[in-house]
Amino acid sequence: MSEGTETPAAPTAAEHSASADALGNFEHTLDALEALVEQLESGDLSLEAALGAFEQGIALTRQCQKVLSVAEQRVRVLLEEDGALRTEPLSPSDAP
């Protein structure tokens, strides 16, 4: 197998459990981020409070991005066939 086509290893049971926990926390983190956005959009926060909320929002966004990255890797492993990634376009009924 050439260097650029290595197949990612399947997640171990511990990694699967950890990623399941992360996915569960994703919803909680996203809810907290949405609440912060609402606070910021309300315009009722002082400058100092708004900056603190913004910093917290950046941290929450990064947490969400990490969880989404792990989920994307898991999907890639699941879709991989014979060492090649199989991608399928979304059908119109799959679109949000």
C-alpha cells in the first residue's frame, strides 16, 4: 500500500465510547453556544460581558468543530470500501 492511501484504523471500543460521549455533549455545547449568541444579539450586555461571552463562544465553537471532525472521520471509515472512499451526492430529499 502506498504512503498516501493508508486506510484509517477502525476505532477501538474505548474510542467509540469517547466519541459517543462527545457527540452527546455536542448537543449541550451547541445549545450553550446558541444561548450565548442570543445574549450577544440582544444588545443587553455590557462591553466587558459581551467580550467574555464572545470568548466563551469561540471556545464552544472550537469544541463543536472537534466533535464534528471526529464524526466526519467515523463516517469516512464507515463509507470506505476496498481502500477507496465512496462518496454519494445528497439526493434532494436528503437536503435540509
